Amino acid sequence: MDLTDTGTLVNVIAGVAVALGVVGVVVPVVPGLLLGWAGVLFWALLGDASGALKWVVLVVATLVAVLGALVKYLVPGKRLKAAGVPNAALLAGGVLGLIGFFVVPVVGLVLGFVLGVWLVERSRVGAAQAWPSTKRALAAAGLAMLIEFTAALGVAVVWVFGLLAT
């Protein structure tokens, strides 16, 4: 592999961006799905691939990313509404999760989210029902992460097939 070749360098940079995008879904420091899609965009704009195939790859990757982002918010949100978990609990979980991320790196995000949701639910429904509501919120957050991870993997697979085909 000759890294002085522009096409090879673009492929490597795009590949790193796509891989970091997949990892970024699990590690909440990097904007995962967006970074993966940006890697495909970078490859389509600056890569050596010629013809319409690179644009087809970009369009398919864009559709996968947009669909994944939409489903990520719609499905867990619908489940939380059905379970009766209010937006205030999720907002408190998000704020305390963000604070926790900086206080206790990486693990603090989850701890802060759980604590925030639990505190709001405890004040809203009482101590006995706070934990079941918190578990539903955690399950919804996990489902959202799984959906985004699947979409990021989909973008990566589309790009790899496009790379191999060009």
C-alpha cells in the first residue's frame, strides 16, 4: 500500500472514519453514525472511484444513516411514552449523564443517566415504582444504541462493498 498515492490515502482516511463511526456509537465521545457517513462522503468526493457507483454508494449510505437516525429516536420514544416515562425524567437523565461523564469518565455517563431518571421518577411515582421506570428508560436507551450501531454497521458494509466494487 502506497500512502503517497492520493486515492489510497483517501481510502485509508475514509476507512478510519467509518470504523471510528462504528466504535463511536458504543463510546459516547465520538458522534458515531455521523462520522461514519462523513467518511463515506469524503470517499465519494475525493476518492479515485469513477462513475456513478460511488454516488450510488453515498446515496445508499445516506439512506441507511437517515433511516437509522429516525428509527433511533422514534421506536424507543414510542416505547417510553407507552410505559409512561415522562420527558422530564429523560432530560434529567441526560443532564446528569453529561455531568457524570466528566466526573467519572465514560462510566459516569451511564451512572448519571440512571441516577437522573431514578430521581425524577422517585419524586413522581414514589420509591417503589421508580426503579421499574428507570429500567424501562435504560432499556429504551439500550435499544436506541443498538439501532444506531446497526445503522453504523450498515453504512460501513455499504462502503466496503462500494470500495471493493470500484
